Amino acid sequence: MQEKSRDFEYSIKLALDNAKKRISLLEDSNKKCVLEEYNEWMKDGLSKHTVLLLREDPII
């Protein structure tokens, strides 16, 4: 069970690191909007049921 917890934590860290990199590439006004969205998401709390990981090549 602890291994799954570590996988979950690693996935969250990877997603947040990726988000930081992408946000840093945005212009200031867009950067502010995205940061506000992430702040709202973080305030709501994290759980394995609410994390959405987006692929670079979406299949939808």
C-alpha cells in the first residue's frame, strides 16, 4: 500500500513540476490566470480521484 502512496506522490510532483515549466513559458497575463487556476485547485485539496493528467497527444 505504501508503494502506491509513493507512486501517487511522485505523479503529483511530476505533474506540478511540468505545470511550473509550462507556466514559466507564458506571457505575464496568461501566467497569472493559470497560476490562479492552480491555486484554486490546490485549495480544494488533492486526491487521486481529482487529478487530471493531460497527454501531449490527446486521444480525444
